[in-house]
Amino acid sequence: MTAEECMELMRNDLIEGHLSVAEIADKYCNCASSELRDLLISKLEELRRLYNYKRIIND
């Protein structure tokens, strides 16, 4: 799987909201170091907040 495909799948899981950001990070980056995992989780949390703001504005 390419990095672009992986990012698209993570974005879709994030938008669907069925998984926590930690679960998404673990699902797609199981071989990452703990520092990289923590960074990915913080970026996914930020992205989720942005999607939530967008959803609120568009409603």
C-alpha cells in the first residue's frame, strides 16, 4: 500500500468516526516508533477537530 492510499484510508476512518485516533494510528502504522505514533495521533486529533468545525459550519 502506498503512503497516499494509507492516508486516504486513515482520512476515511477519521471522517466516519467509528474508531478513535489511537485505533486509526495503530491500524495503519503498526510498525512505527512510539514517538511517530504519538505525533500521528496528535495530527489526527487536530484533523478531526477541523472536520468537526467544517461539519458545524456546513450545517
